[in-house]
Amino acid sequence: MEEIIKTLPQHTCNWLKGKITMYKYQDFWTIKHLLEGGILAQQSFKAEPNDVFLCSAPKTGTTWLKSLAFAIVTREKFDESTTPLLTKFVHECVPFLEKSQVEEHENNRKNLSLPLIATHIPYASLPESVISSNCKIVYIYRNIKDVIVSHYHFLREGLKLPMEDAPFEEAFEEFCQGVSGYGPYWDHVLGYWKASLERPDKILLLKYEDLKSEPKSNVKRLADFIGCPFSVDEEKAGVVDNIIRFCGFENMSNLEVNKTGKRNGSVTENRIYFRKAKDGDWKNYFTNEMKEKIDKLTDEKFNGTGLLLK
């Protein structure tokens, strides 16, 4: 592992006072411990046909997608007064593939009797068994400008740096160069989008903004896709609406487990995962020149795809 990492291109994030170094592996940038977990997963993880992978680039709606999927899959076992989401951080309820040893994640998954596994790994770098097992993949993506702002605050707050000591302009320029968590972001989205065209029955793309504007139809679509459709009786009883409300930002951000503490092995406080969840927050940070630059880059990357990330 160390020998592989030594050979990789490195980038130290100056706007974070040199506290984070990223490594470029298989055309994407990430930090060392996630890279190690990703390589280990490639080497040894064995997916099963009934697995459901919840995939995303960082800061695109990962926490929300995991909450919704967990609530959907476990709704016959728990209601909103007994769900583990009340007392257990969502990223512990649905483990990340690359966060630690693969064997630990396997045990977590089996103990919960859940098929859900999450990852930020790009499509082309997923463990081979994820593709060969024909398991299902749900991918969430988001307006790139809001991703940049969310990415900036997440890293800055995680390192406890005030905004005046972490220039947004520098973070923006790095993002434009493709240097971000599992970036370039455009390529991350395109990888899953292209795969969804080839395997539409196995890969579902969800847009964050669509999930916000039309939650009911998209949550039902998610449930159908992962094999846990809502019955007519459940809909009449308000089960879909209750899941949407419970997993919404207002409720989740106010749960005690999400306001305090850290999950095992993490240096990041739980509360940092719940900042604003608003569309268009980028307008408070971008200059006109920034908007023009990122829109031009995005148009060039997504020309002809029909994908809208701005």
C-alpha cells in the first residue's frame, strides 16, 4: 500500500494551511486514509447480488440519501419512534465502503441485515465485484456551485479554520482544477451517468434539486428501484410523507445525535454534516467572474449529455 501511494501525484491544499494533502489515484484526488480504504476494497471486497450501493461525490446529498434509503429499507422493523437514526449517526447506520477495513464493514452490514453500502469511489474504480455481481447502484448529484460551497465549509470547519484564514477564492480555483474530494467532480458525475445509460436497470441517477422540489415522487422512485416499493395502504397511511419529514434537514439536524459528538474513528464532528441544505447558497460566495468560469467549464464537460449541474 505504502509503495503504491509513494508513486502517486500529490497536492497540498494551501488554502487549508497545508493541513490536507490529496493523492491522485486512477485520475481522481482523495486523502490518504480514504485512498487506502479504496485500494483495499478493490483488492478484497466481494459484493453480493442483493447489495445496494449508495454512491456520490462528497457534499452532494450523501447524508440525505443514506437516511432515506435506511428508513425505506427498515420501515417494517422500525417506525420513527424506534429507528436507530434517532440515536446512531446515519454514517454508522449505513457504513462507507472505504472508511476502514472492508471486513469491519462486512460485519456491520451483516449485523444489521441490510443490503446498503455507501461509497464516494468513482464508477471506474469500484471493486470489480460490484459490477460483476450485478448489484444495484443509486447515484446522487448536485448543482456544482453549491457543491463547491459545501465542500469549502466542510473542510474548513473540520479543520476549525475561520473563513478569513481559508480564502474561498483559493478553494474555488482548486476545485476548478479538479482538486477536491474524489474530484474532478465533473468526471465523477460523468462516470456514473455513462454507466447508467449502459445499465439503466441497475443504476439510478437522482438529482439533489429534484429530490428537494419533488420529494414524494423521487422517494417512491428510490424505494421502487431498491426493491422496497410502498404499498397503496402505506401511501394512504402517510408512510412516505413521514419518511420524507423524518429524514428532512430540519428534523435530522435537530436530533441530539447529529448535534453532538463524533462517530467512532472520526475527527469530524457530526454537526458539520448538517450545515444548510439550501439550493442557491453559492450566490452568497461567487463573484460574476467565478460564475462565468465554472459555468463555462461545466458546459464544456457536459455538452450533449442533457445533465444540468448549474
